[in-house]
Amino acid sequence: MNQPFLDLLKKRRTIYNLGRNVTLEKDELTAIIKEAVRQSPTAFNNQSTRAIVLYGAASEKVWNIVADRLKTEVPNEAAYTKTKQKIATFKAGFGTVLLFTDQPTVKDHEEKFTLYADNFQDWSEQGLGGAQQNIWLALAANGLGASLQHYNPLIDDQIRQAFDVPTGWVLRAEMPFGSIEKSAGEKQFLADNQRFKVFDD
């Protein structure tokens, strides 16, 4: 059995200890990320996923926004100190991908294909999930680590203003990425009989 893709899936892990020891050029990385999104399937090929790729100070700005915004959300200073420490691990990465759903595209397809109108929001999330996975795998294939964060909708307004985000783009996730400074621990799995059923006639 040929399983290089399964080996790549195993290589893709949530990496919290990111760094900037990256040998690929930024334009190469950007091309990889763009192609990963471009080749990800969406319902009716509506291509509702959007991405903003950030490096350097622009990437750091995302995590400064998160840190500032969470200051009013955490219960006390001790909790905020822990929160800042976690955010610092994302800020230490080489870049960040912001992932969005283009709601005008979703609404347009709801109107064009009324029989399936109730499904397009769910389908847009599935399309987004495919794009996230493909970006992550493409980064892993090039020796880079990443994690997937969800500080939206708390930071939506600040992100929109900071990066001139079109009105219809709704932030769904943030993916910091960079060199792997510390590998992920062993992954635990549910027993197969809790997750799978197989029938053969």
C-alpha cells in the first residue's frame, strides 16, 4: 500500500513552540498557501474561503490585537499573564494566516440555488475546514509547524481595521506558523470501535 499522504497527515500536528528559522522565501510560502486554498474544494465550486497572509510586524500585530483585546476578558491579572505567555508563542512564529468566509458569496448561492439554501452556511464551513487542513499539510510538507486559533469574533473589528478587510469577509480562524522549535507530544486516539463502523455486504 502506497501511503505517503497518510505519513504527511501524521506529520501535521499542532505546534505551539514556533520560531523564525525558516529557509523558504516569503514569496514561496505565500505561493504554497495560495495554492493550498485554491485547490481546496467548496460547494458548487463557490470558492467562499478567503485568506490574508501576514509576515513580520504585520503578523505580530495580530497577536498584539489579541493580547490587548483579551485584557478586558480574563478574570484577573494572573490569568492575563498566562494568556499573554500563550499568545507570545503565536507571535514568535514566522507568519500568520487569517482565514475568512466571504458571506456575499454564500448569500449569492443561497439565492441562486434555493433548494439547497439552508446548507450553504454549513458547506462554507466545510470548505473552510478543507482549506485550513490543506494549508496545514502544505506547511508540514515543507517542515513547518502551525496551530489553529479562534479568537474571532472578539478581534473582528480590530482585524478589519488593521488589515483593510472587505466588509463581507467574516473572520473564522487564525493560523500562526513557523519553524518547529519543540515537537508535539504523542497523540492519543479513541479506540476504533468508538469511531468507525465498516460493512461489507
